[in-house]
Amino acid sequence: MSLLWLTGASTMASKPSGSGRRLPSAVGVIADWDADGATSAAMIYYAQYYRKLYPVRGRREVLLEPAGPRGFPDALGHILSPGCPEALVVLDIPLTPKVHEALLEYARRCPGSRTIYIDHHFSTLYNSKQLYEITEEVFLGHKPAALLTFQLLRSLGVRHLTPRLTAFMKAVGVLERSGRPMTEAETRVVRLAASISKASTVLRDKELWRKLVRWLASPLPQDAPIDLTTVERVVKIAEQSDRELLEKARDLAFSARRIGYIRFIDARKRWRGRGASALASKLYRILNRQPVALLVQRDDGAMLLILRSRGRGAYRVAVGLMKEGLAENIGGHGGLAVVKLQEGVDMARLEQALRRLSLRL
């Protein structure tokens, strides 16, 4: 099964004691900024606000907060500012030490609140045992978070979503293909939704993200929550950045060395800043979809190894590096793994490990 459903009757008993002022009739939702996160949040909003079914029976206010793992503690603080909600749903956010620490504090402050965690990132899968004592329901798998959320809701009897939400899921490729071609109207909605998602991710506008989620969840006919001129402007900026990234990938591809079945690129002196995962994906395509290991160094000195492959090969190699003591933690999803290497890792030992582990690809 692609969906791991873990519910524990003993979970509540294991939570730390504490006190927290209950927020009347409210559910908190924290999800990633991207299309997968927004889609998942819209599904929960639809199930709670319109269907009055999940995660709490009956009508409840839904508090929406977008966040990545670094911004998760602040987002949780916003949810908690008026008091403890009846339930907290965390969607499409990798379990990192910072996220885990924030959830521990939440469990202490709000022992009567129910926590649900739905995700597909490698770090969450690898460290899933840490969720058991502080989370009532854990839904994990290798498929996108939106598909995991849809499978959950379908098991509760929610078999049909809003047309916009269904079309958006198709746009981000999270629904199993039925083979039925989309109509012209569906295609227009898909393109619009994808563009709005890109604009929301680039702009990092919280209120825009919330409007996007409510718009996707609403069964009523409504105009898009963002001016299309703004969407076009942001998409053009993103396309320009994509072209520059492709040019850099073509340049780096010449330095690729073969280590076992992996093409290794050391870009520590040639790449800084964000976008290393996208760069690794570009290199993967340029190198005829051969497995890629891209080594970069962040501004804080930490070294990251981005692995890109078909299927789950990248994840298997990343887990192997963890077991050999070369990695501090792993992230990513699908065929892309982001490995934070241990400080002062020996490069010769790393290459030897990659050569052995490449047999798992």
C-alpha cells in the first residue's frame, strides 16, 4: 500500500501534561506554499467547512497558515495565538528537528487537541517514529500529499471534490490517470490553477495563498483570487530564472564524473544560494536521465548532496548514506533526495560510499 495509516489509542496517554486555552470551534491547517500543499489544504478546508466531516464533525472555523519547515514554528504560533484549536492538520511539510521541536511544544501546550500529519517527504518517512507519541493520526506514503489526503477523505465517504479542486489536482499530477482526455474547459482551469500556484509560491503572500485555498475548495462559481496581469508577470520572472538555471546546468554538465552508476558534479565553488534541487533536476535531464549527485555548499558552510534518479533510487542511496554515518539528515521526495552531509565529511569516503550505493539504483 502506498498509504501508511497509523493511529494510536495510546498516543493521547503518552502526551506530556500541560494546559492550553481551547479555541472554540476551530481547526488549524498548516501546509506548504506549493501546489501540493495548497491542494491538500483545500481538501481539508472543503471536508471541514463545506462537508462538516473531517477532521471534526460539525461546522468549524478553519485557520489557514502556509509554511515550509523553517517557518513552521511561526505558523504554529499564529494558529495558537487565540488559543488551542480542536485539531491541527499538518500537510506536505517535511519532519525536521525544528518541526519536531515545535510539535513537542504544541503537544505540551494543547494536550486536548488532535494532531494529524500527512506527508510524503523522505525525512518524515525516515523519522516517522518520532511522530507516534505526539500525533494521533499519521498518513504517510511516497505519493504526493494531496493524493494521500484524497485517499483519506475518500475512505471517509468524500468521493467527489469541487471541479476546480479536481482540475488543480490534475494540473499538479497527483491523481492517478483515468485515461479520459480533459475537456477544453478543464484544460483552461488547469493552466490557470498552475499559474496561480506559481505566483503564490514566488510572491510568498500569505493572504493570497489563503484565498487560493478557499477558492479551490469553494463549490460556488468565483473569479480567480489574483489579478491575471500579476500572474503573467510572476510567470515571466520564473521563466527567466528557469532559463538561467538551464544555462548553468549545461555548463556544469561538462564536469560530471562517473562514480559507479552515478554522475557526480562537485559545484561547491560554482553554485551558491537557493535552487540547487532544481539545478540537479536540470542536470538529470541534460545527462540523459542518468542518476545524478550534485554537491553544493550553503552560505552557512553546510554541504548538501542532491541526488536525482528514476523511481525511489535516490531515497535508497540517501538512506544508505545515513546508515553509514555520512549524512546528518535527508529531505526531498519522489526521485529527488536532499542530503545534509555531516560536518567535515571525508570526500574520499563519500565517493566510495556513492560507488557502493549506486548498485541500489
